[in-house]
Amino acid sequence: MPPLQALLALHGLWLLAFAGLARLIAIKWPPARVKCLGIALCAIGLAALGGLIAHDVLSSSPAGLSIYRKYIIQRALYVVGTTPDIPVIETILTGMALWVSARCTSRRQDEQRLPGGMSE
């Protein structure tokens, strides 16, 4: 297992890279497209998370699986935490941030379109 500082640094690097791209996309793209991208990133991230967990469960021996069945959640967290090459959690967080950003932006635009600029 790599040192904890290295794992945190790599996960932080992915978060910073994705945050910069997400900010640029949220500013430049229309809210409908940002929402679609956010939903797609969430779906891709969740599929990748499921794939990582399934690979870990299926790659263990059948004898070992019965013994460690109660530790599947801990093993899944370990695999996700120690695999910074595949930014699963960062992808899900970026997708959620884009999705929320698109909702807030579209609500703000809807409020500005109301007669007199007043919200209901």
C-alpha cells in the first residue's frame, strides 16, 4: 500500500483538476448541457465504482469470500481509497457539483424572467 500522504495527494490532485474543469464548464456552457454532463458523470462514476467493487469481490478466492463476506464494505472502501489511478469518487463528486450548479443557474434565470424581477 502506498503511503497515506501520497494517496491523499493524488486524490487531491484529481479533485483540483476536476474542480477547475467543472468551474469552467459551469460558466461557459448552458445549464441544460451542464445538467446532462453532470448526470452522465454521476452515472459513469457509479458504474466505475460498481465495477471496482465487483472486480475486487470476484477476484478473491471462493474460500476467502465466505470468510471475509462481512468485510465487503471495508474492502470496497480500501480498494477505492488505494486506487487513485481511477478517480471514481472524484468523478461522482464533480458530476453532482455540475448537476447542482445547473439547477441553481436555471432557477436564477427563471427568477430573473418573472415580471418585475420578483420571485414567487
